[in-house]
Amino acid sequence: MRCLYCNCTESKVIDSRSADDERTIRRRRECLGCGRRFTTYETIEVSPILVVKADGTRQAFDLGKIKRGVIKACEKRPVPIEKIDELAEEIAKRIYNSMEQEISSKAIGEMVMEGLKKLDEVAYVRYASVYRSFKDISSFMAELQSMMEKKEEEKK
């Protein structure tokens, strides 16, 4: 780390603490050349993950996009925002922990549906109706029927 004042590369850390977001470390340093103090911030370097869309185009992974979709599906439902945030964060963790640099939008959509199914069934059906773009009422009913069958099996 170079000193801002004298360009000396030698410094010592005087104080270290977490910054506001708990993902950054704030370090107070003292230059061994001129004795002046300065602050540095250390963060985790995240390699960008690309989402491969159905048409083959790629775009950067955006956690906000997942949150907006889940919020839209949960509109007027008794789902606390904390649960929505937890779901979105869990999906992001799964994506980053996969160590892949590309992921299909289909895989992300399936993760969202899996989480929504546990969170709120109505929100799940709303999301699935848009995500799977049901062509007619019979395909929509087939999805509902499979949900009902699974629920009956769980009761046994």
C-alpha cells in the first residue's frame, strides 16, 4: 500500500474494524516513511457472473432483479420483506457458491420458484404463471393439480 503523501510502500496497521456493511474492513494505517496516517478499505473481490438468457444473450447477474420479481409475486400477500430478502440472498449465495461464471436464467427461475413454493403458494403460482408463460388454462390447471397432489402426499 503506497502512502498518499510520500509514496512510501511501508506502513503499519494501527486499527482494523468492520465497515457498515460487514463486508468491508476499514484499516487505519501509519506510513513508516513520513509518519502520516491514512485509511484504506479492504473488500472481497467478486468475479462477475453472467446470466444466459433463453435467446442466448448474456447480462450481468443482478440480485435486485430477483428481489423485484419476488416482490411482484408476493404483492398483497402476507409475506414480510425480511423473508423476501432472505430468499433472494439464499439464491445469490447458491449462485456464487456454484463457482460457475455463467448460469442460465432458467436455473435462476427454478430456484426462485422452489423458494416461493415454500414461502407462499399463491406467490409461487403467480410467479410460475409468468415464468412458465402458460399458453392456456389447461397447462395452468395441470400445474395447480400437481401442487395439490404433492400437498396431499405431504399430509399422509
